[in-house]
Amino acid sequence: SSLNSQFMAASLQPLRDRVRPPLRVLLVGINPGIRSAQIGHHFAGPSNRFWKLLYDSGLVPEPIGTEDDVRLPEWGFGITNLIARPTRGIDTLRPAEYAEGQRILRRKVRRWRPDVVAFVGVTLYRSVFARPAALPVVLGLQAERFEGAAVFVLPNPSGRNANFTYAQMLRAFRSLKRHLAESV
């Protein structure tokens, strides 16, 4: 039932950021899913390809899973969300939550000073930079900066996102790897 799932989501704890400077890339999700909040690890949905993409692209040197999110700082990565509240989807997120999340994210980026802020999802990028849906967004490095950091757009790897094939997602993650290699 919808009411029961709303109650369950309200009782879940926010996910902890996984960050330890020095930080090359801050990966930013829109908000945690229910499964992630239940187990306390990022990108935990059973159909989510995030962890496979990190390894297949060469961004991390070994296969890792959601329970390894605490290890991301070993490779210069950090992970956070724009909005802390866990939900089944993004349709219940309110405009005020986006605005507050952006204020908090700007503060985090100023404090942690990553080289790159990688927005995981075109919808998330559009919301942060107020891009209308009519303007296409190309995955990869963007012209904007975010609190001094380079901006990168990665596809949302959720199994519910049918906008990109795995091959297209992998190309985007590999382009982040190339960008990092070129900016050493």
C-alpha cells in the first residue's frame, strides 16, 4: 500500500556521504532509493548498474558493489546526494527540497574542493543548472563550473532509466576516466 511505503520511507535513515579528501571526483545522486536507505549503502537497487559501470569503465581497479561504497575514497571518489530523503522515485521530491539540497551541495563542494562534480543523471543536472527539458543535454564534460569544480554529467544507472543503453552509459563513464587521466 502507498501509505505503508510512505511511512516506511519516512522512518529510514539518510545515507551517509562517503567522502575523504583529497577528492578528485564527487559523485552526486539525486536522492537515495528505499533499498539504499534500508541497507545504508549508495546505489543499492538490484537493477542499478552503477558499480558495474565504475569497474567496466576502469574508474576503479576491481569489481566492487554497494557495500564497498565506503572504499570509494581509496580511489579519489566521494559520493553524496542532492536530497537526503529516500524515496521510491523522484516524483514525490518537492521544489523546496531541490533548492535546499543545492545550498547544502554548494557548501559541501566548497569544503571538499573536488576537481570534478559528476552529476549522476540528466534530470539532476537539469535541476541544478535550471536547464529546460527542451534543451538536449549531452553526457560528459560541461561548460559550466560548480563552485570552482569541473562539471560532468553521467547517465542515471538505475534499472528504471530506459533513456540509455548500457553501452551508452559505459561510454559516458569511460569519458570521465579519460578526463581524469588527461587532467592529472
